[in-house]
Amino acid sequence: MYNTVEAPDEDIYILKIDNKKPVKTRHFVPFDSQLFFDTETDIIKAIVYSKKDQLSTALDSLAEFNLVAEHLTANNIIRGEKNTLISYISILNRAIIQWGYPAKLAFQLQYSLVQEVELSPQFLNFFQTIKEILWHYFSVIKQYRFNNFLPLHQRIKQYIKQHIRENITLDDIATGLNASKKTLNPAFKKEYGVTITQFIRQTKVETAKELLIASNLSLLEIAELLSFSTATYFVKTFKKVTGVTPNHFRKHFITRPLDD
């Protein structure tokens, strides 16, 4: 790193001064261009087809390559790491655009990530940074696939669960799913037999039940956490859905015998 001389391909051992025991360092395989290309291809396929296990396996293979060796200089190691990250982001961006991800969104994503890289003073764990970027692309594409290819009623249900702590409106759902507001309730009620508003209320109450059981939060805190307008409205809604008040539910659930 300091004299620009490459380490040998064979394993390296460092002698610990305190006990004189050799400690084997991490071994990087000799750079194989074809193997590296195949690994990158596997990573891109895993991202665009949302294959989580395939991405994990490909990242294990990627870890064996010394990705920044060609870019490092004695005086500017951080610049070499940044160049490598930016190159990776560019490759991923081209891949997701070719797959069908909107170019405008892709370039917004690229700009955001490149800015984050450029503003970073250092990378404490360089490979971990690469992994985080790759998993971020994975999440973005997976969400895009979900928002554009699943049936509308499933997309609505998933959106509600993801945003249950917010004050969800039909306008929010329509914007979030890039769907017509008029189509939301008919598609949802046809599949689930309830309106979107009814499902939001039911889901908030189910979430409140979990909080009543698993936490010591007050009713006011739970009401605020789930975006009820007031604690009184939360209690009223909870009782309407369950038939009991939140305090009654908390008391009787906790004291209920284990064999009930």
C-alpha cells in the first residue's frame, strides 16, 4: 500500500509480537478476468430478477477479488476506492436501464449514490460499502418489480402494511403505486371484501395489539405512533374493531393463563 509493490499470490503470515504465533491473513485469489466477469454477471442477474440467494452467493465470490488494486496509488488510496465505487454504480445503472427501469429514475439514483461516495471522507470497510450499494440496487429493483407487476390489490395491501404508522390516504396510495385513485377501492374490495379504509383501520388495530402486548407504551404514545388524531379516537376505534378497550385487552391478555 505504501510502496506500491504488490503482495505475492501465496498466503501471507504475520508474526504477532506478543506470543510469536503466526496469524494467517485473508487470501485473495489471483485476478481472473473471466471469473470476475462471470461474478459481475451473476450479481446483475440477481439484482434485476430479485434473486436474493443468488446475490448472496455472488457476493461471496466477489469478496475474493482485490477490487481496488489497479486504482490505488501511494498518495491517493481513497480516490482509488471512490473511482471503483463510482464505476460499479455506473455499471449497475446501465444494467437496470437495459432491463427496463426508467432512465430518469436510474440517473437520479446514480447521482444520489455518487454524491454520497464523493462526500465520504473514508471507507472503514470498503467491501462492506460495495455490498451496501449492491443491496440497495437490489431493494430498489425489487420494489419496482412489486409496484409494476403484482396485481393491484396485492400492491395496495403491501403498501398499507409498509406505511401503517402513517396517516394513509387514497391519494397517498395512488401516488405511491402510480395507479388511478378510482381503481383502488373496486380492486381491493373485490378481492378482500372490505374497503381500503376498513382494512387500514383493522391493520392499525392489529399493530396496536402487538404494541400493547410487547411494550409499555401508553395509549397516547401508541395513538401517536400509529397516527391516530387523538388518544380518544384510538380507544374508540380499537373498541369498535375488537369489542374491548385497549386497557382491557392489555390487562386480560397479559394475565391470561398460558394453557388458555
